[in-house]
Amino acid sequence: PSFGQPSRISSFSASATATVAATMPLQSAHVFCSHIGHTGKTTLCFNMSCLYAKRHPDVRVLVMDLAEEGDLTKRLLGGVDAARGKDDEVFGSIFRLLSEAGRQSAPSSWVSSLLRSSSSELDIASHAIRVSEHNPNVPENLYLVSSGAWPRNEDPLPEEKRREIARKIRESLERASESWKLFCDTDGDRRPSPFTMLGYSLCSLAVVPLHLSKADLDRTETMLGLMNEMRKSGEISTQVLLIVWNMVTSQNNAAMEHKGLRLAFTPAKVSLDILDACNTRIAAIAKDEDFAGLFVSGGAETPDDEFIQGSIAVMRRLADNVLKPAEELGMPFVQMIDKLESSGHKQLTFETKDVKYSAGGDVIRGVDEAVRTLSEKLEALTVGAR
């Protein structure tokens, strides 16, 4: 396919009835967020959105990359090297929302256009790129609205404007004739950017990846406090669905159960001790009456073990010889598994522009299984939250 002009999803007629919206709603919306960088938000959003799209070919999966550097956009479009060849018709689609009012690319222009439009005029689907036309490793039912993958100076978005923008985008998806699922990636910014806060407004459920560290938890408590204040003011309804302690060092591959929490591997003892300390602090926040409703599974009367089982996941550190080629080639783990099985080989070699990676089948399967396990827990909790 031509890389010059991305294929757009066909626009949905404004004459669609409310009955269609009721029968084909926006299934769910997840924002991957953390006020700390490099915790795995983009890696998880990339792989979990691709996995969901692969498992559910009848659902259109929309990924909104709300991060400044557009790392998720680069992966979805075939990796960093391939993404450099794409033009602005591919990048920056989030800035062109409702650009019918003028072909401007600054954030303020699409925001102004969006605010001037009526809800029935917005068709966010017409601004979404069918990713598989640029990266054959991605399922055909996955679509992207990109941030532009370029540093930007963002004008502040007042609460009222953010709420209106989010409402119009959600109504556009809920009006569509197809089922949609939304995933949003955000920046790891100390003070949430306007686009990060837009992600909160768009998504009812938050996934928070963190390093297993008390220092990371300190900063996350600040983030949770901010989200809680936004909830109490009525600006957002977002609840924390899942805290993911990510990149935990594995002692061995044996599955285990620790204080009611099922783990697909065995962490080192020191990691388990830190896990207990951090989980205790998170559970205390969930019990605090001032944070009532912030966690989907938490509350003042919820026993700690029940809260931990329903709100906490633990991910092992993923092998670099699988993780790095996935990033550089834009190849999700689920596609690596397909290639491994179809090849009949015991290992795969991945060649990027200047690096060659080799990974054994067991290593690839282990990485894929870690994401599948997390995805299954996420979907089970999502169904329970409806």
C-alpha cells in the first residue's frame, strides 16, 4: 500500500439512530497512565491492544496516542526506523480532529474546531488510520489516532473544554455502526499534560504500570491524589482498574501464589518483601474514605487480600531479545508467536536496521504468555466493572 495517503475508516452516517448506539456501544475505554516515565505504559498498550484486536476480529480497536514523542505511534507504524519515512498524513492525526474548519496542525486549532462543532458532526473514525496498511504485523481491525510524534507546546485546556471534547469523541464512537474498544497511551509527566488529562476524561478505566519501588509509589500517590480530586470535582469518572507492578526480576519460571495473589513466575524474596510493603500502602489508600470510589475493587470495607487480588498484577521483566525487536520492528508479541508457529523452527531471528536479535521459542512464548495473562485479568476485571 501507498504510505503517502492513509486509508480512512468510512464515515458513519449522522442519520444513525439511538438504537444502534445502544446495541453497538463503545465496549470499554482504558487509559495507560503513570506520572513516571519508562514504567511500561507504551509496551503494554501496544501489545494488549494488538492482542485484543487479534482475539476479537469483529471489534474495531482504536488506539489514541496522547504522548508527546509518539512512541506508540512509531511502534504501530513499523518501528522507529520505518516511522521516520512516514509523513504528516500519518503522524499528527490527533491534531486534525475536525480539521474541516481549516487545515491547521496546532493543538489549539483542532480544539477550537471541535468546540465549534456539534456532537453529530464529529466523526473521529474519519481521522483514524488503519494501521495494517503501514505495518502488516498489526491486526487489520486496529486503528490509530496519532499525537504527531513531535515535541509540542500545549495550550492549557480548561476543565469545561476537556469535558466537552471527551464527550464528543465518546459519542462519535458510541454512534458508530461497529463495536469499538478504546486504548489510550499517555506521557509519564510529573504534572499531567492537557492530553494526559484528556485521556482521563475519555476513559472510565485506568491501568497504572509501575516499577516495584517505594519511590515510584510515592510519586504515584501524588497522581492518585490528582485523579481523586478530578473525580470529586466531577471532571472525570475514571477509576483505577489495575496497578501493574512491572519489570519484576524473576528468580525462576515456576508459578506461585503469594498471599492470595497468583504469580506466573517466582520473584526473588526481596521483591516479594517490597511487593507486600507497596501493596499494603495501596490498600490503605483504597480504604481511605477521602479516596472512596477511586479504585474499581476497593473500598473502606474491602479486605486487603480481596482488594489486592482484584486490583494488583505483577509482570516479570521481559527478555530484551524479544522486547527490543518488538519495539524496533513494530511487531507485537502475538505476531511473534504466529511467526514462530508457522516457521516450525525452535528459534527466530529478528533483523532491524543495524541489530540482529535471536530468541528461542521458549523465551518468546514466555514473554507472550506474560502479556496474555495480564490481558485476561484486565478483561475479566473490565467485565466485572460494567
